[in-house]
Amino acid sequence: MTDRPILLTGSAGFVGKIIAPMLRAAFPDTPVIEVVRGPETKPGTVACDLSVKEQTFELMRDTAPGIVVHLAAYSSVGLSRQNAEAVWRDNVTASVWVARAIDQYAPDALVLAASSAEVYGRALNDGTVDETTRPRPNGPYACSKVVAEHTFMSMLPETARLIVARPFNHIGVGQTETFAIASFAAQLARMEAGLVPPVMKVGNLSAARDIMDVRDVAATYVALLKLADRLPQRSILNIARGEATKMETLLDKLRAMASVPVRVEVDPARLRPNEIAVATASTERLRKLMPWPPERSIDDTLRAVLDDKRRVVREKEVPLATPS
């Protein structure tokens, strides 16, 4: 592909931690530079606030990457309405400076920009979407992602190749509790440890979502980089399993894996306004490029998430016994 570095933004994030070793394995002769907001860094990482023009331009000038995997973002849909300014800064302002810096210092780079299925918004109420469906975003997060997509489409030079990935819901080890499945699993782990009563606080369980394992999402990003020459200069691809599962079903699967019986209660604070009933996508474009969907099952992923939250509770939350 290139002997110039791969620049990975958002490397400390949920997907970033998974994809970094995958990139090194897939491109063994290419350095991978991980970008973190900082200020602390470890070997192989660079601190940079991408929302600051000078820092971003300096980063791109010093690294001159051949590939840019842009994952850095404000990612919590649920918290975005309370933090609209931070959402715009991290998702839009940062995208502007990244795109302009690539234009100046790496104009022939291959760029994979992670967007979100949230851009479809109210269009999901009309049924299964594909990449030609007109976005109808709802809320600060979704709007910021639409603008970020247009930023890369319009500001990157024609010599740069762009892949916009629109992942649907993805879950896995390390996800924070601001996301539903991670919250369910963490609550169950605390109940098993006897730290909280066996009462599960939930939002809308009737909503159905297209769920993938974060490892499969990351692997798909890497595969798309490998297949970039088969794609148009500007490409948009949905990253989805292609079928939706009710949140109630997912919770029931987790509860069946738990060692204690659990009662479920709806928490009004966890309900989102104007929530989409069903969110899923056509995966025809991906099917033409690679075997699809991935073979990893939802049950295996849910078990991994629950085991991870059990480990976290065991190591960080259960009080150590006091010597007598």
C-alpha cells in the first residue's frame, strides 16, 4: 500500500484500541502512529487535540501519512444533547482541521473516516436504509456526523481517496456504560457480586437495533483499506449485520447468562426522545466486497461483554476483605 505511516486518530477509544493491533498485523511494514488527545502518551502514540488547527497541521506535517484512519469523535448519542458544544468541537471542528491538514501535507492519502448510522435519523422510520438514502439526522450527534461527512467529501483534495464508514450499533469488551448493552452487563455484574439489588434499570426495550461485535467492525475497516483500489474515489459504506434484534431480546440473553434472577424496571431517565423503532441497513455493497455477515455470533459477543464487566467489578469495585 504505502511505506508512509498509518495515522490512527482516536486510538484510545472503543474501536481504536481494537483496530490498532489489527492495522499493525495487516500492514507489518508500515508504522502505525496512534493519536491521543493527551497530554500523556506511551511509545508509538502522539498527543494532539485535533480541534486545534495548529496542533493538527503540525501533526500532519510531521507524519505525512499514507493512510489516515479517523476515529476520534464525541461518541455518546445519549449525552450529546447536554454537550452540544463539545460534540461540534470534536466531530466537526476537528474534521475540518484534519481534512485541511491532509490537503496540505498528505494530498494523496487514503482516508477512512468513521461516521455513524445515526446520520439516517428519521429515515430509518421508513424501513431498511442503504447508502443512497438521504440522511435525516435528529439531534446534535447525528447532525455533527452529517456535517463531518460533508467536510471530508468537500475539503479533501481530489487526489485523496475517501471511505466513509457508517457503522450501526457495535458492542464489545471495554465499552463504557453510556451505551445500553454495556450498561446492562455492568448492572448484572454488580448484582452477581452483591453490590446492588437485583433490579435492572432500562430504557425502551421495544426498540430493535442492528448489532455487531466491535472486533468485526474494526476488522471490516481494515479490510476496506486493503480493498480501497476496488472502490470509487469517494465511497460510503454501511457497516451492519443486516438484521435488527429487539433490545428486550438482547437483555433476555444477558439475563440468561447471569447467576442471579433479575427484575427489570423502566427508568424514565434512560428513555430517548423520538427514538427510532427499528434501525437496520442493506449490506449489499459490503457483500460485493467480502464474505458477509461476519461469523461471530451475538451470543458470543454478549458473553464476552458480561465477562469483561464481571472482571471490572471483581478488580475495581468489590471491596477487599479486611484482615482480622
